Amino acid sequence: MLGQIDKVVLSKCLSLESFGRYALISSLASVISLSAGSVANGIFPRLTQLYAVDASRDRIQLAGAYHKACQVMSILVISPGLVFSFVSVELLRLWTGSPVVTPEMALSLAMLSIGNALNSIMVMPLMLQMAAGWTRLAVCTNAIGIVLVVPAVILLATRYGAAGAASVWLSLNLAYVLLMVPIMHSRLLVGELRHWYTADVGKPLLGAFIVCILSRACMPQAASIPVIIVWIAVTGVCAMTASLLSAPTGFGLIRTLVAHVLSPRSTSLEVPG
């Protein structure tokens, strides 16, 4: 409901043309969240198992699996979220095929992209709550969110258009990150909150952010469409690589991937003694 309620409200508040633009931008920004469900489905059974088995007070195994999963999620969603926000004008030109992109459309895409990235980051804390059988926090926060989102979208969309509605989605997910995560960690995995903010989210964010800043500063002006496509693709790869290398488990993930790729080859090259 929270993911679609803005469109329901905006269909009544905006003109058909403005609503069509917002729907188009929203569909583009939704690409960022595609990997979140796969990661969550893969890690949820493991978190549930560890929460049930690892009954010690410190829950070392559970914390380790949780932090690794959070870092993987951050690597996958932060980089595209930042790339989409930094090159929103160029992406919209490619997406729509129109050389004219209004500042409102570019700003809306930037805010929706970051909002979707934050929303995806919150998936792993939600999975931990589900693994612990603690649903009250998510239900209460989402219920409060629904109550606040509807009047906020009406007010800001009427005054600022699609960008106002996009700012509501960004603010909602930012509030989740700043408020819901500390509440959760005060009950589940006590003492791990700082690690979540700094290592799981902060370091991958910093690595990707530096790459996007440099890319935006060096991007050629009035470039052709092929150049823009290559530039955005290279920026995305570099941002994700920087995010991967910045994460504490990044090198471990790289070693695991390399070992998985090279394992069959090394086995086939073995010569019996």
C-alpha cells in the first residue's frame, strides 16, 4: 500500500500529463529494487535458522550473517541509486527519447531512486524482525506511514507537483533508516547498530558516492547517445566496484566468487600423482 498509494493520490491531484510523467519516472526508479527480493528470499531462511539455534546472548553467528547480508544489499542497491540520481537528466533522455527533460522530472527521478535504495536497505532489518517473529514494529511503523503519507502527498503534490510527491517517498524511507533501525537494534542484536550504520551502509555508500561525484564532474557536455550510454554503464560498474571494495566483506565476496569460477577449471587441470 505504501509503495502504490502515492500513485493513487496523484491520479486525482495532477493533470494526466504530469501523472503520466511521474508513472514513467517511477517505473524507471523501480529498477533499483529488483535485486532486493532475491537477496531477502535467499537469506531469510538462514536468519530464521540462526535465530532459533544460536540462543546465546551475543548471537555471534546471527550477527555475522545479518551484517554480511546487509552489506550485499547495500552493494547491490546503493550504487544504482546514486548513479540514477547523479545522471537523472541523461537517463531520462535515454528512457523517453526526448532531448528536453524538465528539472522537475530529473529531481523526481533522483529522489525516487534514493528513496528506493533506502527502502531496499531496510529489507534486511525487516527480515531479521520476521526471523525473530517480531512483527509489531513493522506493522506499527507502516500504519503510521500510511496515515502520514496521504496528506503529505496531497499537500506537496498540489504545491510542487511530482517532485513534491517524490520527496514524500524519500522522506518516508529516510525516516525508516533513522528511526526504525535504532528501535529494532535496541531489542534485536543489541550493540550492533553502529556497525550497521558505518560498515554495512556507510562504507559502501561512501565508495559509490565518490565515484559518482567524479563521474558527474568529468561527464562530457552535449555528448552523443552512444557516449552517454557507455559513460553511464562505466560509472555504474565503477560505483559498484568501489562499493564492493569499501565493504568490510567485499574482499571475502570477491575471493568466494573467484574460487567458485576457478574451481571447476582447477579440478580439470589436476594431474594424478
